[in-house]
Amino acid sequence: MTPSLAYTPNFVGWRALILHRPHQNVDALMTQCARIGITAEQAWPTLEDAQAMYDFDVLLIDADMGYDEQFPWAPGLAPMPIIALIGSEAPGRIAWTIGQGADAQLLKPIGSAGLYSALVVASQGYLRRTSQTKEIARLKDQLAKRQIVAEATAILMLKRNCDAEAAYNQLRKTAMTERRSIEKAAAAIVAGFNTDGRKNVTNVR
């Protein structure tokens, strides 16, 4: 389920990092941040302690001059919402911005408004993005567990010369006897089979 906007977002107390050269655009953003209740900090090209970026709630990046090495994380893996400050529509710069996983954008020159809307879009986009990432990880884990159970079942079929149902029932019985999950019991069987040169299966009762 993706997050929905069922309340009026409040960004009071947030910390924003603006990665941009000193400029009137930055001044305008600072003014808007103060009005919203956000504490803003400007830096270029990055913070002296890059790891300190993790302490901010939102990141505003210069889409025109930004580059990957500004960030202590891989492209697209920012641990907070990103708002891109866009002045150039050069395809390469747009592609770089997308690659960074920007959740919203503000067009330069920055005026006296627009930041709040961008924050709403960015924060919701970030929540949706992280929710999807977690769901994908859950599904991958679920698939891996099913695969290990299938492998263990196949091993037991070979070892005991039985059908799939009988092998699976034996696997469940093993898990219950050893008081652990069927996935962990399956992993032990597969590991034992591999360690033994695919000749014997250990820890099977």
C-alpha cells in the first residue's frame, strides 16, 4: 500500500541541506525555509563531514552543477527526500537528476513561494519510494525462502527415494523436532548436502 496524504503536512523542526553555490536562489530558499519552520544550511560542493548529511531531513541539490561524489551514498539511495533545483533542461542534467532519485523539483530562479509544495511532493514521493523498496525486499526474501524449501525437498526426494509430498512432510517433521522454522531446517539440509559433496544429508531425522 502506498502512503496517502490524509493530513496537512507540517515541516516545523525539519533540517534542510541546500547543496548549491552561494546565490540569490539560495537566499530565497533560506527565507522560505524560515517561514515554514525549517532550519536550513547551505554548503558547496558538500559538507566538510559528508557523513553529517545523514542528519538532515531533506536535501536540495543543484541539478545544473551537481555530481555523484557530493554524496556519501550511491546514486538513487538517498536516505531522505530530494528536491532538485533545476535551471538547465539539458538532457544530461535531467538524466543525472533522475538518477539521484529526486522526489520533486523547483525551477530556477527561485521566487518567494513553491518550497512548501515541493516538500509535500518530495516527502510523499520518498515515503512511496521507501515503501516500495521494503516491499520488494520482502518479496525477494519470501522467494528465497521458498526456493530453499524447494531445494531441501528435492534433496530429500533423492535421499529417501520418495515423492515431493513425503519429502516435504519429512522436512516439516524435522523442523518441528528441531524447534526451528521450516526455512532454517531447509537451509541446514541444503548446506549439509553441499558440504558433503552432494552425497549425504546431515541433521535429518
